[in-house]
Amino acid sequence: MTEKNGELDNFDRKILDVLAVEGRISITDLARRIGLSKSPTQARLRRLEETGVIRGYRALYDPIRLDRDHVAFVEVRLSDTREKALAAFNAAVLRVPEVEQCHLIAGAFDYLLKVRTAGMTGYRAVLAEKISTLPHVSNTSTYVAMQAVKEEGVTPVAPSVIE
């Protein structure tokens, strides 16, 4: 980031592009890839971390190997959408480990959840015992994913072509 205005420059963007794909790359290799020496690359990386541009690093797992390959998207409608009700729902949904993502939506429903479980039986239990009991939930609609075409950290398996 440039010192003057906090804007990202081309080197900062290159660092972010490389780290998005290779989060465990060494500083030496990162510097070589972006075209800077090691010290300025390290300083830029530290600044990106300290300013919150880089929020952290994580391991990406294979959901199939962990028996969590069932993905459902759930539309959630609340009975009350005042700030206090939204805050109660937000706090409660954070405690449901099967919910990978939760987004407040402007549209015909209030929230869109991405839920990952071992299978339909597991999903039904999560829906009945966890999601439906969250504060102010009035109804839900479920859409089951048949295949992940593009998903962060997951390399999809190409389906066989039927001739």
C-alpha cells in the first residue's frame, strides 16, 4: 500500500493474487514472483496484515474426505426484521457449525445460508433442530446443490460425458 493514501498499488495486488492461490509460499518465492526483493516484499506483506487487508490464513479441506459433501442453500424468512431481531438471529446462527455462510439479503427473503452436512438425513436434522429453531425464523426453503462447478478451495470432479 502506498504510504500517502492507503491505496493498493500493483505490487500489493500481485501479493494478494499470489497468496490467494498459494498461502504458504515463502517470502523469497513471493518476492521473486512479484518482482521485488525480499525486504520490501516482507514489509508490504506485514503492512497488508497490520491494516487488515489480509485478515488471516487458513487450511482448505476436502469436504468429500470429511464426509461433508452434501450442500444445501437455505432461504430463511424471519417473522421480525427489526434490528434487535436481526441481531438475535445473527448471534445464534454463528453457533451452528454446519452453516458455512450466512448472508443478509435484500429481496423476497431475509437470509441465505450455505449448509454443509454428511447427507440428506444429517441436513434434515440440522434444519429441524438448529436452523428452524433460530430466533424469529418463520419459514425456510431449501435448494440442494447437485454439483460444485466453482467453489473456493474445492477442485470439482469433471462429470463423465455420456455419448
